[in-house]
Amino acid sequence: MSTTYTVTAARDGRWWTVAVPGVGVTQARRLSRVTAEARDLISVSLDLPGDDFELVISMEVDDVDSGSSRSSISPRPWMSFLNGGGTQQRCSSAARATTS
């Protein structure tokens, strides 16, 4: 049974602040890098292999919590960006969908 870490990605100007309670805080330039940056932070801080744990990611934009999802599941179109996939066009579409 692997350990699950909760990750909060919050927009901070042109960056995403990536916080893992009990581990630390890092930044990601793009939303698509949140998962990788969180895994790197946990791996380096706790000396664990990057695939030895699971993530539950919550994204906050303009003080609105978008909810949580396991990083291996993409129940909403924009959640695929947290898994490192997507193009700029899909990102723009997802941004429009979350603001309408």
C-alpha cells in the first residue's frame, strides 16, 4: 500500500505555488508541470522513488477551490493538465470552460 500525498496548486501571478503539507512548497511555471514538481519535491525531501507514492491534487484559481482528483485519474477535461498532458489549445479551452 503506497502513501498518498495531498497537493494544492494555487495560481500566484505567472507561477503555480505547489504545496505539499508536511513536506514543503515549490513552484511550477505551467499547470502541466504541477504533478512533476510535486513528485520531485516529495522524492528529494523524503528520499523516495518518484513512483513510490500517489498524489491527490487540488487546484485553486482566484480563491476558488476546483476540487480534488487523484493524479492518475482525469474525471474533468482540465484535470489532464495535472497529469502532464495537453497542448496550449486544450489549455485555453479548459480555461474558458472553468470561467464560464
